[in-house]
Amino acid sequence: MNSQQNASQQDSLLQGQHYETRIKKHVEPFYLSKEQLLYVKDTMLAAMERGLKQKVKEGNSLLMLPSYVCALPDGTERGDFLGLELSINQVTAVLLQLTDDVEEPEVLKKKSFPFTEKVNNGNGEQVFEFLAQCLVTFLSGLNINKKYFPLGFSFPFPCDHTTLTQCKLIKWTQDCRWPGMEERDVAQMLQIAINQHCKNYQIEVLAVVNNAVGTLLSCSSDTEPCDVGLIIDHGTNCCYMEDTQRIIGMDENLGRMCLNIEWGSFGNAAELNDLLTEFDLLMDKQSMDQGKCRFDKLVGSMYLCDTVRVILASLAEKGDLFNGVLTPTLLTKGNLELQDIVEIIDGKVGLARAKNFLFRLGLVASNQDCFHVQQICQAVFTRSANLCAAGLAGVLTHIRTAQGQSELKTFLAVDGELYKSQTQYAEIMQRTLKSLAPECTIQFVPSEGGSGYGAALMAAVAVRLRNQQEGVAQILAPFQLSVVELEKLRNLMRQEMEKGLSKETHSTATVRMLPTYVRNLPDGTERGDFLALDLGGTNFRVLLVQVRSKEEGGVRMTSEIYTVPPNVAQSNAEELFDLIVNCMVDFHSKHTILGRALPLGFTFSFPCHQVSLDKGILLRWTKGFSASGCVGEDVVNLLKVAMQRRPNVDIDVVAIVNDTVGTMMSCAYGDPKCEVGLIVGTGSNACYMEEMKNIGTVEGDEGRMCINMEWGAFGDDGCLENYMTPFDKKVDAQSINAGQQRYEKLISGMYLGEIVRHILLELASRKILFKGRESFILKSKDIFPTKFLTSVEDSSQGHQHVCSVLEDLGLSVSAEDALVVKEVCHTISSRAAKMCAAGVAAVVEKIRENKRMTKLEVTVGVDGTLYKMHHYFAKKLHDTVALLAPNCTVKFLLSEDGSGKGAALIAAVACHK
């Protein structure tokens, strides 16, 4: 070899190394470091959080658009449904037939229609006309006799939804532009076009979904419930199921909703500027929406191809490729397709495919050129997968932290030509995702039917939900009381009050209006130590109440809680009252007051006929008690007899009171306007201060006396028949006191859960709940205590909390089931609050009329777990009382231990006077 040839080879080698260095310099920025990808993840997460909290999305790169898809397919959908899938170059029509055929439960037929030149160059209305014409052609070719079809539409552009079928196009993306569409209702335009062109069919647009949402729907099932949908196609997008409680301005009662992130616009607020290469900026300048759709342009296949083309053209122009030859084909958009890139990066035949591709573009490429082109394609391809993984890591981290989980396991639905183009893309993305979000275990579920199939499924879900909602509404309708019905109920209560007060009709009145012989309210001058015994249910208390001046600390209480076992509650008088006395002795011993003869107020929360302040005849047991030898007896005497069976017990019972009276007295100690006591807990009752002249069952006309209404029995004469539903009657029939305490069974916590249980059983039998599966758990009596309703209706908790509450009871529920259960609970508790309010309105109106006042200001002392613990009951009660008693300003004051403190105060008043 001569020196000239050797020098030539050395020049070629140096030139090759120079090119290699230059190409490497341009390629390296596409291989993002882990730190850069973590930045993308964290920035995506922060943008999501901002988007969730902002009603106005301007200034945030993520729109976080509600889709109003709040339910996923559950496998019970049946019927024939249409789907339409719009993409940037074609429309696909889908017919989905869901049947009970075990061998072929699902039949899917589809056909694609490429856009004509007229459509490509037309306006929005022409596009929708084309869609309708495609539907006619598709259906005509199926030779199907059916005429009515629900339809779901997969529309891949961002829309502002207000319902599932009301959505306005926000903007075009992916270089698509059809004039006259932005800010117009997409569903309405499609429906109009269908009505005009599909006259032989009745096609109802029931859902418009984004293609990412359609993908999620297409893959979700009982065995693989997808929480995330991902599109990696011409453009890219992601959606996920979010608790509506975390979406600002959204009705929290919707449970979960699929949120369309619209992450293609991520980076529009300059978050990704540091990651952009000179070639990204060049490609952006050649796009129709410069400076926008940043993430789309870094990930989507349409822009990926264009980025590669721009790199090749730029490097050719700089002389780094193709010996500086720049052909017009390299300057023309669309000459490089995804399939070209996929073939070029193939490890076996990639270099040959690169040479063929470049030849097709009119370029004579060296082997080194082909190698560099392969490097460039691989770099851009890899960046796309890595960025997609980083964005996905942000989404999954949000889901995990929102659920309060240290780890997340879920299914992810995915579709798009870029994802499916080569296994390498999925491998890169999943490997990077694992590195960026190691706490998340994700199973990718490729969509087989596409978003058009998902849209058809959404139409099926919409039909199922519509039928379910109609069924639920039909069952719950009798519980929705009108103002007229509530006014009638108020008037009925007032009539029964008058009957109970009258000497002539008292014996036949269901509202007994029992005198309590409590003639005075506390005035603040009472002093001393007093005992209180509070028996009102399965738990009872013994209290030491020390009444001092406000300067000395006011009222101080010490108490112990004891339990009445069911076998004792249903035994006999001797066993029951011996248990009570034994517990009182235990209390005296613990608190070193043995031998002190303290006055005692006895709170006995069962219907009694009082003949004096310290003598009360039990009329009947309620609340699950049925001890024999008690009804018709003086309960104070039964207590005293039991004391005599125990030596060294010296207690002075000075007053027997109902817990409702104690509640009133407790509140009156701090508010002199308190003249009403109300209990809404396990049971319900009310009392109030009545003028002596109106009480026909007691001698005397001067002053006032507290009347224990015992209103729980209101309606026992049948006057509430029109207010009782079949479910109320079932609860009554299965209770231990059938036909009694009708009003109490409509409004108190002891029975509301049972009403709910019977409604849920009916809904399940109609296949509205639990997919129609028989639930043996629901057949168990009393499984829904008051705290169940309170927990289910807790607005501070999301739908997952409701599911957890139900699952703790052993019920397997879907998110949709949880919403129905919540609606049932809310309906029953709302009716209870309204019916209770009708009673309160009758009482305060009676006081106003007694005082002959045009306007009355009065306080109601109130206690009971339902009132205190339930999140909506109190407000509904207050609002309805204001509606039914407009001439009364009613203040509700929560009692501080009325049944204990109040009983002691009655004893204190009795001793003081």
C-alpha cells in the first residue's frame, strides 16, 4: 500500500470518527437520565394535583377533564349496541351484541371507513354527516332487523363534559382542523346528523368518550378491573378512575369518575423546556399548533416520525449525513411513517431496511449513514417510551397516595400503534416504569376491540345504569315526602296531641301526653350532690352529679357504664332490678359514697304513666326489653324493693323522669328559652312545657308542667298508614312489638337500618344490586346499625370508604353498588329527619299558640346518636322545621348528657323548691 492510499484511509477514518462524534452529540440528549425522568414524573404529579383543584384550567398544562364515566362494565349488560370510533384518518363502526349465550356471550362486528378527500378538506358538519352515512352503510350491510340502537362515540379530542352526552369541543389537536366545531356540542351534532341520515333506524347517542377512556372501558372486566387507560398512538393520552370527592366542583355522590388527563398538553407551561432538543423546536415550528401539545410531540407516533425526519434533514444540511445531500423528500412531512422506524430499529434487518428506506427517499446512503439513521430512530423511539413511563409513574403515584396505600396493584388498559408496533417499546416503558415507581405493580392489558368497542360498551353501561336508576327511583319514590304530605303529618300530630291532653279522649290517644310532674325549669341557684340513674337501653349509667355555682365550676359529673344483657332485659322484674341495684352498689363502692343518702333522679326511658314526681307506672316495654312483672307496676317501687334485698343501701329516689325530660332540663340550665326536649337515637320521643289549664288529666290550672309526649306510638291507630311503605310494614311485622311504636319505627336509629336492609334485598332480587346475586348476609336481621348509615353517608369519605364498610359486613360490592346503597341510606335518613321535623313543628306551634304570640323564639334541647352522629340528619331536621313552622325561630341545642345531668337537675330542683 503506497503512502497516498494510506493517507486516504486515515482521512476516511478521521472523517468517520468526526461524524460519529457529531452524531453522538445529537443523539445523546434523547437518552434521558433517571434524574430527568424523575423530574418528569414529579412534575406530572404536581400538574395533576393542580388540575384537580382548579375549576379554571388556564395556566395549568393538564386539563384533567371529567368524562362522566362513573361506572365500568360489570358483565350484566345485555342487548345490541353501536360504537363509533373517530381517528385522524378514518372512522370505525362497531356493532356489539351482548347475550346470555354461554358459548358466545359477545358478538363483535366492525368496519372501517377511510376519510374521503372531501371530508379531509371539509368542515365539522361534513365530518358528522360522513359519520352518519358510515353508520347507515354499516347497518345496511349487516342485514339486521332491529331498529333501535344505543350508541357510544369515541372522540379523540379534548371536550368539556357536563354530562356523558353533553360535551363541547375545546380544541383540535394532532394537526387536525375541521372549521366550525370548537365550542359546539359534539353529541348534539352527531345526534342531529344521525337523525337526518339514518331515518330507517332509531339511534340514540348515550355516551361520548375520549379514546383513552374508550380503551379503559374496552379492557375492564371483573377479573381485570382497569383503573388506568393509556393511548400511545398518533398522539398520546391517559385517563384514570378518580374519586369525585377529589375533583373540585364535582358532585361527590357520583363516587368514582374516569378523568381524561389530556396529558398531550403537558409541558405547555414550559415544564419540559429543559428537555427539548434543537430538533424538537424545529419540528414544533413546522406544526399547526406551535408551542402546544408538548408531551404529544415528544411521545406520539405522528410527531416521533416527524422529529426523526427533521433530524435527518438538519444533519444532512449540516453535512453530517448523506454527504450533505438534502432531497425534497426529507423536507416533506409524512414521508416517514412509524412502520419505517420500527423496521429500521430491528436488530436483525434494521440496517438493510434503513438503506431501502433512504433509497426510497432518493438518497444514496453509506453503511455508516444507515447505522447513524438507525441510532437516531432508536434514540427518538426510546425517549418516547421513557417519557411515557415517567408520565405514567406520576399518574400511578397519585392513585397510590390518594388511596393511602404504600403499594399499588392494578390493571392498565393500553392501545395505540406505537405501543403495539414492536415489543421493544413495551419492554422499555415497563422497565423504566418499574424503576421510577417501584411501589406500583402494573399489569398491562392490551385493548383488542379498540376504543370504538369501549364506546359501545359504555352505551351498554349507560342503558344498564338508566334501567337501574329507574328501578331505584321506583322503589324509593314512596319515601320522598312532599311539603303537603309533611304539613298533613304535622297536623295529624297536633290532633293526636290534643287528644292526649283531653281528659275525655286521653285513654284512646296514641300520643299519650303523659304528665311528668316537673313543674319548673332550673334557674341556676340549685346546689348540692345528687345521684342519677339512667336506664334507656342495653347500656345504663350511674352518675354522681355535683351542682355548684359557675364560679365553683358549675356542674361536675362522675359516671360508670354498665350493661343489661339481653337475657336479663327479657327476664323478669326481680332479675332486672337486682342487676341495677348491684351496679349502683358497685358505683357507690368505687366512688366512696357508701352510707351517704343522696337524692336520686331516675331516668327511665320507657313509656310510663306518672301519678307523681316519684311514682311512674310502666305502660309497656320498648327497645327490645320485655322483662315480666314490670308492666303496670310502679318502677320506682320495683327499684326500692330491689334495694331492700340488699343491706346497707340507702338511696332517696325523689324523681322519675324520661330521658327526653332530662334532655330538656339539661339544656334549660344554660338556656332559659329551652322548653322542648327531643331524643332521636335508638328510639325517639319529645317533651315540652305545657300550660296546666290545657292538661285535662291533672288537677289545677295555674303554671306549667312538662308533658312527656311518648310520641313514638303516634300512628298506632292507623293514621300513618299512608306514610308506611311495604318495607316499613315488613320491619314492623318482624319487630318484637308489631303494630306498636309506628312513628318511632319510621324515624329512629333502631329501625332505619332494617328498612335499608329490606330495600337492598328488593333491589338485589330485581338484579339492580350485587349483579342480582343472592346475598345471605342481607337476610341477617339487624346487620345495619345506626352507625352504618352514618358511616355510609359520611361526605368526608370517598366511595372506597363505602365499599370498605360494606365489605366489612361481608358484602362484595362494586363502586356502582356502593352509590346505590348510599342513595338508599340517604333517602331513608332524610325521610326520618323530615317526619321528625313534622312532629317538632307541631310542638313549637302549640307553644306559640299557647303564648298567643305572632312569632316565637324557642330552644329545643336535643340528644340521641342519630342526631349527633349522622352527617345530614340534623341539618335536614332544622331546615324542615323552619319550613313547617315559619312563625317560629327554633334553636337546637345539643344536650350535654341530658339523661344523666338532666335527671340530677330535676332532683336538684325538687329539693330546692
